[in-house]
Amino acid sequence: KIFMKLRYFQIRRDLSFCGFTLIEMLLVLFAVLLLTHFAYLVFPQASEHEQVEGGFKRIEHALYIAQQYAIMNRTYTMVRYTKSNKQFEVSDYFTKKVLYTFTFPIDIFPIIYTNELRIQVTEQGSFSKSQTYYFQTPVGKYRLVLLLGQGRFYYEKM
């Protein structure tokens, strides 16, 4: 019986020394935060690249909205970029009703020779003509390729 009591106190004593103190946890957390801060200072281009990718995801989203609206309402839609206000806009082709607008948080602009870029989507959701548009970004040039047929498109870095 005495052995059982001694064994109980020995187990309790071992458990009281397990784990980390609050100061040790805070020091580890501080070290991790400090390393991530230096990583962002060393790699600022990575965040710029993410912003550019996010901008092209917005263009992709605008094209999907134009295709879905055209199919659902059996009408033509227009995706337009104007140089003057640096804004993308999705609208109904005939009624000119604006469905969606957005601007970029970073300098992404198409290399166009006219005042605006226009992409027309037919009532089947396909593009009226296949084209390639070039974009200048802070991390390099990209191109957006519109394919005829089922309304497919893609963008890639050049």
C-alpha cells in the first residue's frame, strides 16, 4: 500500500513538469512572426505577383458573368475596358445595362491602340471573334486568348 502511494506521488510530480510555459510559447510565436515579416521584406515581388494573378482572376470572373448572362437572357453581352477611367465593365449589348464593374488594385492595363477594349459574347456564351489581348503588368507581360467555339479562354504570362 505504501508503494502505491509513492508511485501516485511520483506520477503527479512527473506530470507537473510537462508542457511549456507561457513565456516559452510567446518567444516561439514572436520568432515565427519575425521570420514571416522578414520574408515579406525580402520577397516583395511575390505579393505583387499575387495581386496580378488576382487581377486576372477578376477578368476571368467578368468573362464568366458575361457568358452566363448572355446564355440565361438569350442576348449579347459586352466586356469593355476604357482607358479614361481604367475600369472593366460588363454590360448588356442592346440595353446597355451595366451588370458588373471593377478596377484593379495594381497597374494592369491592356496594350491597345484604340480608346477601349471590347469583347463581345454571343447568346450561346461564345465569343464573337477569337482574339489575343496583351496586358502590361508590374511583373511582366501577359496575354488573354479568346477561343471560338464553346466560349473558352485562358491567360498566361509571356
